[in-house]
Amino acid sequence: MTNSLVPPAGPQRVLALAQLANSVGDGAYYVTSALYFTYVVGLAPGRVGLGLTVAWAVGSLVGVPLGRLADRRGPRGTAVLLALATAAAVASFLVVRGFLPFVLAACAYASAQSGLAAARQALLAGLVPAGERTGLLAHLQSTLNAGLAVGAGLGGLALHAGTRAAYLGVFALDAVSFLLCAALMLRLPSVAPVSAVVRRNHGLGVLRDRPYVLVTFLNTVLLLRMPLLSLGIPLWITERTEAPAWLVSALFVLNTGAVMVFQVRMARGVTGLASATRAVRRSGLVMLASCAVFALSSGVSPWVAVGVLVAGAVLQVVAEMQQSAGSWQLAFDLAPADRMGEYQGFFGTGVTVARTMGPLVLTALLVGWGTPGWLLLGGVMLAASYAMGPATRWATATAGPSKEPVRQPVPVN
């Protein structure tokens, strides 16, 4: 367990502590935000959904330019400023009382979060050697899950209290967590900006890199696993099976715990493009098996359904860990070293798109179509995972001369 949660001392451990700090706040935010916006802010649920959809759409658009800013101005300073901006956006939720102010605050929050993710990836690339990045990202994923679990517990206490003060306390905690994240990142060495990014011949930037765009699109398809856990499986359990509703929570705990314990171990074999594409391909096969098993849980007795659903969830989290490890390696290795923030900002839009479009797709497939929907979902993910190999070879064949990162850490005085 220790090896899974504690990376080596130095910049890697500081990055993990920064991740832990804001993930605790985020965990509390995730479990209370819907009720906060309806109970405290006083918005109708439909308006909350619309506002958050608009916000994350805006966030996905600004991720690339904010990542480019990290390349041009330096990723550490950009990451610190965006962490402070996220804290300010969360704090603004404490005072908004109408739909338009809510949408503006949500857009600021989503934009700062998207930019922060890109800047942190660029900072990681500048501080950590290429061969150690996937391993560190596995540590960070384990740390993220640990923080979310703690935060969700704190959020649960607020839900139990059910008071306005308790909800306000959660949002204040989230804002403070991003202030702490910014303070921790200030302890990292500064990474010099790359002057090459100021050249004007990039045009549309990363969008001109068609192989990387294709890799990002395929990864977005594979990221449909994210709303699968939070929405697709809960709807399937309650609408199509006889399993008890509490199983939704149990499967979430199973997923979180497995990632905390096994993600680092699962990522150890991913050290380059070849091993990354193999991991993604294996994830597609396991995901197809998971979908087929989930489909078998309909029309059986409650306890048989429980056993089948647990088996499907185990396969799903194995596929998730394999896909994560492979995609992290591809995202870094296929990006030019002098435009890491811009490329990571674009690659990160896959998460936003999957979370935005996934609920619509999964509801139609699983609740609407049932077993054929599960099999179609698994088939699409398998096809995307196998297409990743040719897409990666195309990206490698069309890449320019290999560049090692030209940023150098500047020691903190």
C-alpha cells in the first residue's frame, strides 16, 4: 500500500502532495455540489445541469490556449496562478444566488481546472525524466483516489447534517484545498519556458497534428468508462436488474480501492510506445469482457445479479488501469517537448468530452437497448483500442526529429 501511495522524495512527492490537497476538496465538492446548487443557491436541477454543461464546454475550449500559456510563460507559475484562480472560482460559489452568476462562476471554475490540468502535466514533463512519468502518474492517480475518498467522507458528513452552514463549509474547504495546492507547487523548482513556442508558424497548433488528434479521439472513446461508473452502471442496476441499490456505492468503493492499491503496479510494464499500445489493446479486450458480463446481470435473481455485477466491475477496473497507464505514456511520448502544455491541454479535452457526451450515449445504449447496447459499447471500445496501434505508428512516422525537453529546472533560491 505504501509503495502505491508514496512516490520518491523530491519533486515527485511534492506533486503528489499537491494532488492530494486539492483532491480532498474535490471529493467533498463532488458529493455535495448538486444539492448545494439546488438547496443553497436555489436553482432548479435542470438549470444546474445546463449551467455545468456550458461551463465544461467552455473549459474544454480554453484548455489548449492555457496549456500554450504554460509553455510560453513557464508551467510552474502558470499552474500556481490557475490553482489560485480555481480557489477564487470555488469561493465565488459561496456568494452567487442566481442563474447567470452561477454560470459565470462555473465557467471560471471549469476553465481554471482545465488549464491547471494542462499546466501541471507540462510541469511534470519538465521536472521528471521521460522514463519515470507514467510511473509518477500512476502514483498521482492512487493519490487522487485516496484524496477523493477522504473528501467524499467529509462531504457525506455535510450531507448528513443537511444544513446551509455544512454545505458552505464544504465549498470553503475546497477553496482552501486549492490554496494549499498552489503553496505546495511553489516549493517545486521553476521550469524555464520554451522560447520555441513563440514561433508563428504553428497556425492552428495541435489541431494541425492530425495523428495526435486521432489518438486523442480514440482515447476519448475509451474514456466513456468514466461516466459508465458514475451513471451508466447505477442506471443499469436500478432499471434493468434485481440487484439492491446499495450495490452502486459498493462498486464505487471497489473501483476506488482497486485503483489506490494496484494502479502503480499495473503501470510498471508501460515504458514506451510499444508497451503503451499493448496496454491499451489489452484494456479493450478486458472492457469487452466486462460489458458482456454486465449484460448477464439482467433477468436473474438479486444475489446472482450481485455476483455478476461485482465480476463485471472487477474486469472494468482492470481495463481502466491498463487504459490509463497506456494513454499517459502516449500523451507524453507523442507530444513535442517544446509544446507539452498545449498538447496536454488538448489531450485533456477527452475527459471533458467523455463526461459531457457520455451520459447521453450510455443512457441510450444501456437503458434503452439493454444487452445489445452493452455489446455494442464493448465492441466500440475494442475497436478504438485496436486502432490506437496504427494511429500511434502514424504519429511516430510523421513526427519531426526527436526532441528531448529543452526546459531545465531552475533551482528554488
